[in-house]
Amino acid sequence: MKVTDIFRKEYIVEGLKSKSKRDVLAELSGVFLQGGVKYSHEEMVNTLLEREKLGSTGIGDGIAIPHGKLANLEELIVSFGRSKEGVEFDAMDGRPAHIFFLLMAPEDTTGKHLKALAKISKMLKDSSFRKKLLEAKSKDELYGIITEKDDSC
């Protein structure tokens, strides 16, 4: 599975403005509208919030990978966001999240959904990759860093 097959440069938010979990989910899911994805933004945010109730997708080390499934979604999609200040995301280590990959899948794509989550998790285990994401100066640079890491994993 290649993350870049389901990820586009337009889906990058290099400087998240949000200060709360709900707002981060809304901001990161809102970018899909720019890519012409047809979905209900409110329904997507609510789906993500329901998933968070099962347990935080803030996995620690400044990372969160919010994810969910949506009935009327046509394809698997991923967005990326970065917060220099960090956002309280109920992470396992109690620290704020700075790096966010949001993954949404159609309801009938369990295998692809899990493969994408596993690939993103594997990429983020590399501390030098996380450091590069935090230090990148532009959306183009972020996209290049993610693409390069995707190719090498």
C-alpha cells in the first residue's frame, strides 16, 4: 500500500489553526472539500468524534492518527496537518499532538483501511521523519518528505 495513492498535496494543512480536538478534526476533514470529494462534512466530523470515544487516536510522541469509516465515501482518503503549538488530543503519553494524519475510508474497505493505518504508523515510528515534518518550511516540502518516506517504507 502506498499512502501517496490516497493522499494529495491539497490535503496538507501546514499550520493548523485549531486548538481543540474537535476543531482539528473539522479542519483536517474540511480539506477534502477542496479536492472535490463528495461527503457530508458534519457527518465525517461526527464519525471521527464517535471513534475518539472508543479511545484516543493520539498515539504519543506528538502524533495523532484520527480515522473512521463513512457510508457514502467513494474512496480511501488521507489528510495531513501540523501544529507547531500542539493540540491536547488525549494522547497515551499525555503530551500534545503536533503531527496529524487523518484517514477516512468507505464502510466496505476494512482491509485497505487497516493497511493504510499500518503504513502511516510504520512511517511515523521513524523519529527523523517526524523531525523533518515538524521542520518543513512549506506544503511542497511536506509533500516531498511524505512521498520520500512512503517510497522507502
